[in-house]
Amino acid sequence: MSNTKKDLNKELNSDLKFSVKSFITICSILFGIMVFVGILTYVVPAGKYLTDKKGNIIPDSFSFIESTTRLPIWRWLTAPFEALIFGSGAFNIIQIIAVLLVLGGTFKVLDKAGLLVAIVNIILDKFYNKRYLLIWIITLLMMLLASCFGLQEELLILFPIFLAISKAMHWSNEQAVSLILITTGVGFTTALFNPFTVGVASGLAGLTVLDGLWYRVIIFALLYVFTSLFLVYMAKRDEKRNLIEENAQKFEQLTEELRKEYSAKSKMIIALFAVALFVIVIFSIVPVLADLGLGMVVMALAFVVGTFIIGKKCLGSLKETFKVFFSGAKDLSPSIIIILLAFSVKYIAESGDILHTAFYYCYNFMSVQSPYLSVILLYLIILVFEFFIPGSLAKALLLIPLLTLAPLPGISANIIILAFLFGDGYTNVLYPTCGTLVVGLSLANVSFVSWLKRTGLFQLILFVISVAFLLFAVYIGL
């Protein structure tokens, strides 16, 4: 094997761990947000809408109340743990934690067994001189998975592969995590059949996912091109900087012997990811299974079983596999703290009963504006609520019944759902209260400030495009 190949293999064999600096920065930001929301619960009057048997909000049922659950200041510190035990999103927290710990363990086993090096070498062998085509392909696949099946945090399992590819291509860690966060965030924004966003919202509004689909397809196509061009531009910028600073060597094509060896190992990792992806897709599109809400848990179990089968074959024993797997899971254990802090923001806001009050004031203001101004205000309000309620289902149950049963003049249910989709997806790459974003940045050793600097212009343009599509939807009477 050539020196270049040896250096590449050595570079790809690196542990997946949290950066201490990035971890502290993100935790500090989240803690500051917790305190801010805690203060709001003492400033904003508490209020409640009544709900029906299904938990849907009943319009015109709002009333101010004396909150009995507002947290005292000392309980702001315990809110992360209370959210895990008593919060409405407790089960979702557990699922995300489980997936990320499995991510760490799986990566460690695959790395130790040489499978990551194998599949990355195979990809480089085919795409090193077509690297920008690879970005277009990855963007399309990731956007489709998010847009059609609602996958995002589950796809963090792919980060080790994208990180290894990015290192070999002389791209940055920011590019590696962008291939997951940016693509899936835009995929959520342009949801076609996502059961967790457009599916839930359409059902609550009395529509089907086919209503307004033609418009969402156009949006998907245009934003796919925009996102791919942005990621290619950032890749070229990384290459220019790294090639100058490191005088990097070109990747050498594999010998036939190495190609056969790596192909055999690559098939094992492809099979593992294919089975896990099949499981999560089935649990997303089959109504009976989707209602159970166990997709991420079953996917994690599929990864564990597959990882131990691979470990037994490649590492020689289940005991050694368990040792390596446990070590990898331990490396990602700081993710638990980040996730708890992110979800505690919603828990504090709910405890103070301020979310319904905020919407009550906003809705009354919107209802007397022109349709064009109303749709912009609606979008901004959804963006604000997304900061406090990152979960799609909880936000849909609060907003959609109110906006469709007591509609805004000149704004159809299709436009309301479109604004909901934009607000729910766009912020997945912007808000530090999004668990997937903060965990992904920590894995990639990327600070939140650096992320904003790198993606700020992209996010601003994405926001402007979203507003333009909403205004045009009002104009044509979607």
C-alpha cells in the first residue's frame, strides 16, 4: 500500500468524541435560554385554551388563568431532569439519547473492524474526481429522506461516514455535518409526504397530503438546486484553503486486490444501514406502526443487533465487541446533557402556561391585517413558537386547529400548512433549542457561532425564498 493510502487510513481512524470547547459553548447558550424563558414565565400572563378529547385546541376558548405550575427559580436548574421524567416530550428525549449512544457504539465497532475505512475508500475510488456530483447525490437522498419520511436525528448515524469522506476530500468538519443538518433541514422545509409535519398538519386541517402537493414539489426542486450549489461552493472553499495550507496529496486509485477487500467490507456496512433505514421508513409510513412512536427505538435495536453480528465476525468475539461498543457509547454520553438542556426550554415555558397566551395575542393582531402582511406575521410567529416547541407534533396540535377552524382572512388551509412547514424545517439548522443541531455541532467540533458564520447567508436567503413562496401562494389563492 502506498504512503498516501496509509496516511489516509490513519486519518480516517479517529474517534467520534465531543469537543470540550464546543460542548461548553453550547451548554452555556442553552442555559442562558433557559433563564430567559424562566423570566418570561414571570412576565407573560398565564393563559389556556380548552382542548377536545384528542388534545386539539378549541378556538375561542382562551382564558387567563393563575398558573399553578410556574417553576420557582431554583427549579430552573432541575428542569432538564424534570423534562426527562415529567415532560410531554420525555419519550422523545429517551429515543434521541438512545440513538446517539448507539451511534457512538456502532461507529467505534465499525471503525475498529475497518469497515469505515473500507467504504470511504470505495466511495473515494468512484467519486474522488467527481466529488461535486457526490454532493448533489447526497443532497438529493438526504432531502428525500427528510421530506418524505421525516428523518433527521436518525440520520446522525451517517455522520462518521460523512466525516471520513470530508477529511479525505479535504473538506472541513462543518461540511461533514452540513451534509446532514443542512440537507435534512431543507428537506423538512420542503416536506412532500413527511408524516410528522405535512401528514399531521393536513389531518388536523381536514386536508390530505396531496392538497397543495404540486406547489411543494416546485419548492422542493428549487431549494434542492439552491442547497446543492451552496454545499458545492463551501466544498470548493474548503479545498482551496486546505490544499494551500496542507499541500494535500491526491487520492490514488485502489489496486484490484484492495478494491475486492474493501468491497466485501463495504457490503456489510451497507447492509447494516439498509436494514436500519428500512425499519425507520416502515415505522414512518405504516399508520399502525407510526402511531406507536417507536421508530427510533426499533432502529436503534436494529443497529445494535447488526453491529454485534459484524463485531463477532470481524473482531472475533462478542466480549470484545461489547467492550468496543461500550467505549464508543461512553464517548457520546455528553450528548445527554445537551439534549436535556434543549428540551428543558419547552418544559419551563409549558410550566408557566405562557405559550397559549403568546399565540392568543399574536392571532388577534394577525386577524385584522391584510392577507399578505398576515402570512408574513404568521410565518414569524411560527418561527417564534419553534424556538420554544421544537417538536412538530406538539406545535401542530397548538397552531393548526386554531388557524384552520378560526382562519385568517384571505389565507387558506394550504397556505397555513405551508407556513407551518417552512417554520418547522428552516429552524432545524438555526435554533440552539433543536437537539439535532446542537448535538451534530458538538460531534463535529463546530461552535454555534462558527456555524452561524458559515451558514448565515444561506439561512437568510432561505428565509427570503420562503417568504416569497408564501406571498406568491396568497397571490394565486393556493
